[in-house]
Amino acid sequence: MTSENISQAEQGLASLSLGQFDQAQLFFDQALQVDDDDMVYSLAEELAGRGFLDQAQQIYQHLLTKYPEEDQLKTALAEIAIEDNQTELAQEYLANISPDSSSYIPALMIKADLYQAEGLVESAQHCLQQAEQLAPKETVVQFALAEFYYTTAQYRLAINYYRSLLLAGERYLNGIDLVSRIALAYAAIGNYDNAIGYLEQIKPELMSLDTKFQLALLYYQSHRDDEAITLFEEVLAEDSQYSSVYPYLGQAYEQAGEIEKAYQNYQLGLAADQTNDQLYRQAGKAAQQLGDSEAAEADFQAALAIDDQEIANYLLLANFKMAQGEYQTVIDTIEQAQKKELVDPSFYWMLALAYQKLDNYKQAQFYWNQAVEAKLDRPEFLLDLASWYHEQGKLNQERLTLEHYLEQVPDDYEVQDRLSGLLLDD
């Protein structure tokens, strides 16, 4: 075929593929003059699909001047306007599409996307429901509703729509595996068994790394540690830089009681990502369990050096120093966080304990009061608070605190005996 037989649009696209942008633009301008309108419309679609939105917009606008009643051109221009953050212009195009137009349903769906991007969730939902009323069995509408409910955390409604699509014979839409979506929606509402059941329907050879990771994570959350560990390790065998795996694989090892393997895993993770303060925190805790205080402190200090705005980094270092009996360092660490205007009720607890250990009872009382006012309610805190009351001879408050503790940990027989002794003393 000679160049005379090739349309200007085709020659422009060929030049574009070769990176000859100026030459391509000349062909596109010529296409508007000599190519038939169907060819020009196809050119605009191709350019939009390749991300050349300015050129596509120019062509669509050219066609709209010739065919002002062609609503399909308005929806295409509205989508480009949204991409360019020209929301008012997009609304203008969409407002000119009447309800009796064949483009009205696509217009409603574009409006829904626009409203959702602006945080107008109810308006977006109304548009999609209106589209569903007009085309109740239209796959693209059902999928849009499923995705809307999924992204707005209305997971049960999303599951219903995804399942309806599956029953209608759909499996993949817009590159999304509906089975995987259903599984993630079930996981989000805490129904791990159903989530696992759906993901296990996907053949292992067809699973993406992300899907394998999600399934492994569900195994971990369901305390199926051996299966979680096996699958996490498979992901790392395929991609050792998949850094999201390391924190969970380590925790799976810990759940299985394999602290040494957990620590080794965290070290591998840090080799892949030395800026991950979460991994340093977890490595420090594992090292502490293994009795390696030097490594634990190094890891906790490294976590704090990476992110001095993360409260957990201060708390873990302070807890470690408390266990080491370095009570002044505990105080210094918490005060360092407070100077950065970080606030956490556990800070009062740590300061109260540290001052109590240093026999500074006035400051200890101040921070115990602060902790109580902050409504700290963890069982460990309640035990420490009860011990403080006991030390101060406030036996009634000790009794009330232990009763509150047993509401949360009713099977702690040692505390039950302690409380019984207090009641006998009364």
C-alpha cells in the first residue's frame, strides 16, 4: 500500500509512534481537512487512549462544531475535561445531554465519577442508581455500582453486585478479577473464611503476586500460620523486593512461636528497605524476646531516627528502657516526644511508672491522675494502676481497678485471689 492510500490520520499515528511529534501534528491537522469523519473520530479515540488528550480534545471539538447534537462527542469531551481538572467545563458538556439520548446513561456514570472525586458521595450514588433504573441489566452499570460501593466501604452491597455479575458469566471487567474483589470485600468486613474461599478458587498459576499476598495475609489473620508462611515465602521467592511481605511474614513466624526466624526475616526486610521504621520496630521487639538487648536498642533507635513523628517509636524505646531499669531515660524519651507536640495517653502511664520507680511520688501521682483522666483502659495499665493504689494504701481504689481489670480478663485467677484478699480485709 502506498502512502497515497494511507489516511492522514494513520500517517499521523505512525509518526507519533516514531516520536516525530511535530510531523504527527501536521498529519492530524491535515486529517481534519481530508479524512472522512469516521476516520477522524477513530483518530480522536486512539489519541485519547494513548494519553494525548490535548490533541484528542481538539479533534472532538472540531467534530462537535459539525455535529452539535452528537452527544457521544460531549461525553468524550467531558471525560477529557475531568482529566484536566476542568470540572465546570465537564459539567457543561454533560448538562447538554438530554434523558432521551443514548448517551444519557454514560453521562450519568461520568457524573457519578465526577461527584465521587469531589467527595459528593450521595450525588454520585444517585446518578448510578438512576442509571440502574434506566438499564437494570447493563453490565457496565452493575460494575460501576459494585465499584462505587467497594470504594465507599459499603462492602456488603458491593459483594451483592459483584456476585450478580459472576452469576451472569462475568469474571474480569476493566482488568479487575471479580473473584478477587469479592474476597477483599469479605476480608474488609472480617469474614476471612469466605474471603479465603473465593481467593482459593483462583488457580495458583493465574494468581498475581498481589493476590498471593492477599491470600497469605488472610491465612495469617485466620491464624493459619503454616499456610501463610509458605505463601509469603513464595511471594518473596518471586520478588525479594516485595517489601510489604516482611512485616507480616515476621508476625506469622512469631504467631508460630519461631522468634529466631522472625528476626532473621526482619533483617532480610531491612536489607531490602532500610527506611522502614515499622520493620526496625518489629526487629527490635524480636531481638528483645531473644535476649539481645544491644540489637534491640539499636533497632529501636534506628526506628526513631527514621521517623521522629511516629508515637510508636517513642513508646517502644521508652518501654525498652523501662525494662532495662533506665527510668530517667524513659522520662527523657517521652519528654522528647512531647516537645514535638506529640500526644498519647500512654505517655502519662510511662511517666507515672518512671517517676514512681525513681521515688518521685509527687510527679508520679500527677501523671497517674493524667492517665486516669485520659481514660486509659488497657488491662496492663489497670494492673499497674492497681499496684500504685496498693502502694499508696488506697485499697478501695485498688479494689475497683482490679474489678474493672477482671471485666476484661475474667480468667486471671491470680488477680481473682488478690481481689478476694482485699474483700476479706474489708
